[in-house]
Amino acid sequence: WFGHPPLPLPASMLPAAVLPACGGGGGDSTPPPPVVTVSSAPTLEADGRIVFAVALNEPWPKGVTRSYSTSDLGPTLAAKAIPGYARGGAACGTGIDYVSATNVALPIAAGASTGSITVVTCNDATFQANKKFTLTVNGGANPVVAAATIVNDEVGGLNDTGITTCVD
């Protein structure tokens, strides 16, 4: 054996550092979708809109498109106004507190980690309790739900609290 050139080793016996790159070890190389969070601040009725801040846990290289919808808190609101529950509709008008949205696209550009959603609120001159509705963002692993509060800006009630009756 001495004096002869060494025999080449098969690739399977070479150390990993010597092997040429060959595309990885298989499996799915798609990263999990980004985590979406949604928040809003209470907004005065006269402001005419509520803005929801949408954030991804990290920028997404290809961009992200989600969809969103608004919903009333109670299923029977069409028949009866309930104090504290906002009513959505196709446009502002009598008895409507905000303009509803159904499956609206929310694109977030490639490399970005934030977006926003604006929902139109309807101003009126009627004193009423503060009202709430929800916004749901779909398209990820789980829907994300955020509550919105439309703050009454008319004077009235007991100490401007929105309470109109006393309980003994």
C-alpha cells in the first residue's frame, strides 16, 4: 500500500463540509404564516371613522392579503335597538351606527409588518350609550377578532355617563 496514490472515497463517505450543496434536506421550506394582531382605540362618534391597527409579528417577504368583516354584537339588532350595541348598515342613516364591511381585502405589502382598516362611523345628534361592534380578520391560521367602541359625544344621561335610568 505504501507508494501507491490514495484511492478516492465515495461521496457518501466524505465529511459533510466537503459535500457540495445539493438543495437542503427536503421537507417544506415554506415558513409558517405571520401572526396577525388587531387593535383599535375608542373613537368619538363625530370623528366619522374608527381606525384599526393591524400588525404582523414580522415582515412577510411575499406580502400578505387577509380579508376582514364587521359584525354587530347581537344577531337580533335588525329588529330592535339594544343600548350599547352598534348597528351596521350599507350606508349611514336612521338607526345605523357604522358602515358594514364584508370580506374586504386587506393587503400588506412585501416586507411590511403593519396595515390599517378604516370603518366609517355615523354621527347623529341623539344622546345614546356608547356602542360596540366587532371586526374579524380572516385568512390566517385562526380568525382575529377586535372590538370597537363608538363613544357617544352628545350631552345627556346621568352625569353624561350614558345611564338614563336609576335602579333602586
